[in-house]
Amino acid sequence: MEPVDQSSPGLRADVRIEPSFDFLSDEYRTFYRPDRATAFQAPLWMDMVHKRLVPNLGASQRTLTVRDRADGRLLALIPFVLQRSRGVRILSPADFDVCDYNSIVGDRSVLTAIAADPFLVRRIAAEMKDCDIVMFRKVREDDFDVGLIVRKSTSSPAENAAYHSEVGDDFDAWQRRTVRRKFSKELGRLQRQTERDFGGYEHRLATTEEEIRRAFDLMLAWHAERFTDGLINNPVYFEFYRDCAIAGRATGESATYVSYAGGVPVAVIFGPTGDGDFHAVLIGADIDKLGKQSPGLQLIFRVIKQRFEEGHSIFDMGLGNTGYKTHFRVDETPLRNHTKTFTLAGFAVAQIYHHAKPIKNFLRNYAPNVR
């Protein structure tokens, strides 16, 4: 790290890379709040990413911190990791395609103050220079603008937006407004039909490790039959998701919901809940057994209702406007991707990434990190 410039005119703060930062520490658990980042930067999710994915995917931790010079307390944090893809050094948020959103962690007022301090902006840039390109992907447009701190970066819209359903304070009114009448009636009919055919049809939160393990084993089998290239088919990712579900059960930082027909699991949905909302990242269903009953759609509807009854009004359906989301008339949040380059190799990757989609699709085989 460069010597601290004692004449820094703004915040009295130090910037450094902390390659062994502990995301389960009391410090980070106290620092993280839903208004300071997204659920995908919550303590458990970040800890599991760094412990399970970083070492197994050829990456190294490069957590960047901004600390108060007087007492060392955290002011801001960027959970960077460094990877090499065919020789190109890519610095990016700890994501590995398991995070729907990436964010700088900190009070938005503090981040604004950091962005207004030329010295701190230069210090942050200096700490990022050990790479060819910084790729800060999937930043929500309603989040803090990464470009204010990662200066001289290029930004473009992400290919996929995020979608969520906000119930408000009246579930019946939301259902009438959001779910088409024909679809609402169909959900009720399918529930009754499945109960008759299978001797019971219930949807509930998995509360034991045994339930979660069974649900994930079945979800893996269902995915393997339908999606040959899904992340969950990779043992590294499967164990990451499953173990996040098991650990999150105890801390409340993730939730796994299961539909049972005749006591047998027929649909599973899992996601982090570290910011208080449910973020659906995995869903699977036994289509061979209940294909006509739309078990995935039924489970989504029942989870939205159950969480509403528990005091939660937002259900995040994640990235991409896939067909099932149209049943719920979801709200859209655009995302942006940012790049900052330090070498000619990084500049070439950035040009392709932002301006040449056909070549970008080809480039994914060359450098998977550019998704």
C-alpha cells in the first residue's frame, strides 16, 4: 500500500486490500445492513462464497476496505476477488454467478463522501491496479452508482434485468391486481386436484438439515434431467448452495421451501434472506410426476402468501424475465455492468464486453468471468 497522504482533504480514512477479511466476524455482522448492500453481500453468503468457491475456482480474495484512520472502524467494503482467465487478470466482486446483484457495502451517505474525496478515489484505484480489468457486474440502478468511486469506468446495461413482486399490506388486493383471475382459479383447482390424487398437498419451510439435504438431492436429480449446463450440476456449486441452505436455516440468512405431495417432495425453492426479503435463486420440480399441476408455480404462490403472513411483502424472483414470472406481473429493476481497464489486454476485453454481443458470447468460452 502507498504511504498515507496526511494532507488528504476529505475523510480521514485508510484504504487497503485485506486478503483474509472474515465475513463472519462480529465486525462485519455489525457493519452489514440491508440498506448498505444487498442480500448477496450478507455475512453468511459472502463467507460461503469465499470459503467454498474462491479456492475451488482458481480465485484469490482481494477484499478492499476503507477504514476510519482514527479508530479503524469500517466505512466501506468491496468484496473483490482476483481471477485469471487465459492470462487476463480480472478483478471483480465475489460473485461466480451465484449473486444476482453486486454492491459496494456501506452507508450511501458515506459512499457519496468517499466519491467526493479525490484522494480516496485515487487510493482505491491504486489498490485495484493489480489486474488487467475491473469488472463490476450486475449493479442495480436503484443502488449506489459504482462509477462514482470506480472512476473512468465504462458502463452499459446488463442483458438481464431483475424482477420482483411487492405485495404491499393487503394480500387479497395484490392477488386481484397482480395475478390474473383465470390463473388464480387455476391455482386453486390444481391444489385441490393434487390433494385428491396424491393424498395431501402441502407447502412448507424446511426446518431440519435432513429435510434440506433430501430436498437438494432431489432438486439436483430434477435439474440433471432437464438442464445439462446448470450450475447446480457442478459439485462445487451444488455443495455451496446446499451448505448455504443448511447454515442459513440456523441463522435465518436463507430459506428452503418444499412442496410435498403425499408426503414426498415434489418442488423446492431456495434463496438467501439476509436482507429480510426472499431472493429465489434455485427452483426445481418433479415434472415427470406433477408436470400438469405446475408444481413450481404453485410453490412460488404459496411461498409469497406464507411470507406475507409472516410480515414480508417482497418476493424477489431474480434475473431474467422467464415465462413463469409473467403470471405475477412482476416489477422490473434494470442492472448495469461497469468495467475499468489498466492494460491493453483489459481494454480489449472491455471493448468486446460492452460493444460486441456476438463476440462477447464467443468470449465466454475463452473467459467465463465475462458473463
